[in-house]
Amino acid sequence: MSYQAIYHQKRRSAREALSLIKDGDAIFVAQVASAPMVILEELTVLKDFGIKDTVMVSCLPVGYFQAMDDPEMIGICRQESWFFSPQQRAAHEKQLAFCVPQHSTSALWKKVDRARHEGRRLVLLGTCSPMDKHGYVSLSLSTIYEKELIEQGALAILEINPNYPRTFGDTLVHVSQVAALVESDRPVPEIELSPYTDIDAAIGHSVAELIEDGSTIQLGIGNIPNAIAHALKDKKHLGIHTEMFTENMLDLLEAGAVDNSQKGFYDGFSLCSFAFGSRRLYDYLDDNPSVLFKRVTIANDPYQISRNNRFVSVNAALEIDLSGQCASESIGHKQYSGTGGQADTVQGAQRSKDGKSIIALHSTYTKTDKTGREVRYSKIVPELTPGAIVSLQRNDTDYVVTEYGVAWLRGLNVAERVKELIRIAHPDFRDWLKEEAQRNGLI
């Protein structure tokens, strides 16, 4: 049978494709912009099919789907995530979605082990670009665990969309490996670069001073990474090895700061696991063999990361205590995001020759009190907010950067760490932090 004949044989509507779901299935959703929204928007059809006891794992899906807010889906499809989107945060508060604690490199195999223990069949819901003349589709903007699931025999239901870029690496899947194809022409979700503040710029400047020419970098998304990228434009021979490929990395490529020539690992290539940005970014990625999308067990594995020269990871935290413990995913007991690749990339950076791991954050945040007054609080605290999740152990915290400078914690004892972190705290809170540290016997 020709590839075109196989393709036409597997074409389905979203409703028809979802009819392939069986009781007890473990359903994995492709990550972020690769979440197949045309399929997910029809997920409540499982009620009509009488399906029971499925579990669906997603990560930061970009878009809204009713099934996550529908109490009638309880007992039909349990929603889980290891990194929350805004919709998942809201659903979590109503006990309609649940957090699965995981590092990025273990998110798949631990959940697959659990699914097999419970006798569940694996299913992948993903998005792909159109089939080429050889019968291959591309998983496009995410290969966190999507290709690996197909290799493990998951039933693959893919939304095929000509607006998605064709990418290379662990993305190519033959049409014969797909159970159903749902055609779609929806726009690819986009996010624009955020404008950054003077505080972000000060942090970006300090971080850029730590990054030498010839370093390999991992950045995230948001105001601080954008400010860091701007401050890096005059650097030379930078490389990219990152979980998320972003617009600011394209800026560095176009500025000539990144040429991937001195990485020591995948020289000549930018390496990532997923991408999210604007149409400009997607057009750059389309049919571009210089960007390799690799599964997260390569992109975020500490050993693989350590093979890069002068690897620098930059991550964020919501608050950090005086010993160096970082809470990066919850506000007290309230789950906000997830661990993601933070611990993995931090450890990989410190194993890399001349590598550095950096936690970058504002020294303060503001919150409205019961009277409506804006109150400022320190993000560097004597102890974490009760219930806060320790995303990064103090054993692994290396550099911490605020707008007031850089604290290098590597090899310091607790008393020395306390003094370094107080030094980069907001001046209004330094005396309080010192008093609390003395009261708690830390200095």
C-alpha cells in the first residue's frame, strides 16, 4: 500500500479518533504548543462513549479545553500534570486536576512504570506537520517524550497541521506507526517576547558577566531571560543546549553571538526538546536541520549536559531561604508550576567543565493585603513559606543573582551562605534577615 493510501486510511475526525480510547488507558498529551487542541476540545466525548478510568498526563498545554473543567469527567478521565498551566492551576484548586511530582528526565519512565503496574495501555495525543514524500510526519515543536512513547508501542493519535514547522532530531515518525490522523488548520499558539524592566536589565547584566565567550547556554522564558539574552548579544561563540528553544535564542543566533562552534557536544547544532514563541521562530525552525529536537532524557540528562563545554544553566525561583533552598514551583501549599528541568540542568551545569548554574530572581515581590494596600516582601527569606516545595536542594544551589549582585554559594558553609545571600537581598530587608539568622543560630 502506498504511503498516501495509508494516510487516507488513517484519517479521522477528532470524535472518531477518540473512539479508539479504551477503559483504563494512560493518555499522554504532547507538550506545550504541541498539545493537539482540536482533539482535546472534543475530549468530553468520552462521556458519550461510556469510557471509564482513564488517566491523562499533560504538561503546560497552551490552550483551553472543557474536559479539565468538567466535574462530569471525574471517573472518566483523571487529569494530571507535572508542570501546571493557568487552567491546570485553576482545575487543581477544584480538585479536577492533580500534580505529579517529577524531574523532567524521569517524568515518562516513572509514569509508564505506574501505568504498566496498573495494567494501562499507553496512548499519545500529539501534533505533527504534514507527511513528506517518504511517508514521515514530524512531531514538530515537542519531543520531550513523544517519540519515546511511540517507540514503546503507544497508540499514536496525531493532529496533522500544515501550520506547524517540520523539525529534525527525535521528531520523525512514519505514517505506518500512527493509529489515527486528525486534520487541522488552526494557528500555532504564539507568545511574544515580554518587555523587561530596569530590575530585569540589572539582573541580566550580572548574569551576562558570568557567561564567558564559548559557553553553552540554557535559558527559559520570561522577562529575566529576555534581559539576559539582550546582554549576551556582544558575546562570541556561544552554543545552545536547552530544554526550551525560545525567541531570545533566535535573537542571539541572528546577532552572531551563537554559532555553536565550541560546545564540545553536538558542535554546529542548537539542541532542544521543545520550542515556543512567535511565527518568526516557527518559520526559522521549519525545515532547519541546524536545530535538533532531542528527547528530554538527552536534552536534560545531567551526564549529557556535562559533555558541553562551559555549560551555563539559568533558572528562576519564587523564593530562596538563607541556606540556599529554592522553592520554584509552589507558593506555600499552592502548586504554581512544576520542577521541570531545573534540578537536572543545575546538576549538569556543575558537572560540565567550567560550568555554572545560576538562579536568577528579583529580590522582592509585592502583594495586595486585605486593605488593598500593596506590600513588599523579600524573596530571600529566613525560611520558606510553610508548605513550599523545595524544587532545588541547597546542596545543588550554585550562583544566585538578584538586582543587587551575585552570591556564589559553591563550597561555602551555612554561615557564609547566609551572609552572601543577605548581601544581595533588598536593603530594606537585610537587617531583618540578619536578626532572623542570628535568632535561628545560622550565624
